[in-house]
Amino acid sequence: MSQEILEAVAGLGKQITEQKAATTAQIDAKFSEAEKLAAAANQKIEDEVKTLNEDLAKKGATLEEIQKEIKQFKAKAGRFSAGENPNEKKTAEIISEAFEEHFAEIKGMRKATGKFEMKAAGTMTAAANLAGNVVATYDLTPQVRGRRRINIRDLIPVINSSTGSWKFYRQRIPVGEGSFGFQTTHGAMKNQLDYDLDEQTITVDYLAGFALLAKQMLQDLPFLQNYVANELIEDYKRTESQQFFGLLTAGATGSNATGSTVLAEKYIDWIAALMGNDWYPNAIVTDHTNWATILKTKPNDYNVPGGITISADGTVMFCGLPLIAQNNIGAGHTLIGDFSKAAIIQAEGLSADFFEQDGTNVRQNLITARVEARVALAILRPDAFIFA
């Protein structure tokens, strides 16, 4: 019995040994086949890279950067090992990822006669080679409308008031009763005089305007705050000049009678009329058409009267009085006078302010820009001005 068991065990051992030998041979054959496949795959990749590199060289397109990328492509492809490692990527995956990474370069190639070739190089232009816009340089100083050199507050004084009501006293015309006389009889009564005054009341109000700006716009345009403030101030000055010149021309009571039809002579007549009432005008304000008329007066059709000087830059002086062109005076009109006999009464000076706390600004991300002054015009002596 023991002998039979020993023979059976020996037979089983022999069978196991033979099976092991056969399995080992089969495994060696598989590894050998895998090595051959890996070597063939690596050789194929190297041949394709070499062919691609040679084609690029023929085209003159083998740049250092492309060479570097090809080397990286080879390095990423790697080598097949004798045994398959489940943690290593397969060759197909490596090739797929490489093509995906270099798709931008590959896309610029075309397939011809079984080979990849670079497209023909051309002159680079923004239209052909740029997606988007070229770099721009910005001038952050906006080119704005023209500015008026002379406004009414440049011609007349500004008087500050602590309240919104300002009063002054104006002498009547005639000034009163009585007159001086000689005491021809000893002990006789001397002449008596009196003077009459009228109280004048000026009510001061706000002249104001505002603009609403999105907070984002104010942040995105760095120049916007100064730009808006300056434009509001310009509009304020234009409006103030329009309003106060209108009041002053309507209130002027000096006589504009003249027997001349020539503009330059009219100005001299009006200056003389003011001087006849003991006013000494200090400026002539007119529109640009009248200013041009004076400059176009030529010796061959009319000689400029004495006392008038015209400089090379167009500055005109009538007996020392400047001729000022101002668009608020009215087309074809002229205002002559002693401009110290009018005043801007100002309870609060001109100011520009920005506010976030205004209405629904916080909820809407808005900023309020405001320019205002509390002002009024006082015509101290209407007879010191002539308007025509």
C-alpha cells in the first residue's frame, strides 16, 4: 500500500514538473513576443519622428522650439517593457495625448502625398494673423467743446452776502431838490438842497445743475470725475452769463441815440453819451459779427475813426476801451457801460461736489455730481449802461 502511494506521488510530481516546464516555455514565448511588439512600436515611432523632422528640415521649418517639442514627444512615448505594468499608459494613449497637446501645431499642417507639410509662410499682418484688436494707446484728456474766455463774472464785481436778501440804496434821477446859489444879499437865507434815495432789494437764489453717473463708469474711466465737474462748471458759467447779460441789457437805460450808420462811429457816439452823464465806460461787449465788422473796415471804403487801435492779434480798443466778443450778448447787439455799476450778489460761492448718499444712489450704485452757487444780479446804476 505504501509503495503504491509513493509511486502515485512520484507520478504526480513528474506531472507537475512537466506542466511547469510547459507553462514556463509558454510564458517566455509571450514575453518574447511582447518585447518584439514593443521594439517594433518604438522603432515605428522613431521612424515617423525622423521622417517628420526630415520633411520639416526640407521645408526650412525645423525651428529649435519644434525640435524641442519633438524630443518631448519621443520622451513621453517611452519604451515598452518586457512585462506589462498596469500603472503605465499604453502606447495608443500616449500618442493620443501627444496629438491632443500639439493639436494647434498639427492643425497648421496639411496631408499631401502621405506626408505632413507646413503651410506656406506669408507676410504677417494684423488682419491675417491676429484674432482680436491691436494694442491701443489712450489719451485720457477728453477733447471738449470750446471755452468762453469772458463770462459776466469776469466783467463785474462779486459781492458776498451772509443771507439770501441783499439791499442797497440807489439815488433817484433827478437826485433831489434845491441847488447851490450865491448869497448876494448879506444876511439872506442860503439855498437848501435835499437828496432822494430808493431802497433796492435783491433776492439771492440757487443756480444749480447735477448729473448722475454709474459708480462703475466712474471707476473705469479715471478722467471722468474731473471731466464731469469741468463740464458742469462750463455750463453753469454759460447759463449765468446768459441770465445776467439778459437782465443787464434789459435794464440798461442809457440813451443809444446816434445819427451815424457806421458801426465804429456808433460806438464813439455811445461812449460820448455815457460821458455826457458823467459815466466813464470801461468795456464794450458785442457779438463776433460786430467784432468782425470793425476789423474789416478798410481805408479804401471807410477810414477808421481816431482813437481806435487794432492790433495784429485782433484786439480792438476804442479810446482805451476793449472791444470784447461774447456769445451771450445777442446777435448783432452791443452793450457799453461802466461794468463796476453792476454786481453779482453771492450768498454761496460756486462749488462742484460729488455725493453717494442721494435718493436711491446706494441701491443703484450711482454718484451725483452737482455744481451750484447762490447768486443774483444787482444793477446798481441802470443809466451807466447803453444797449443797442
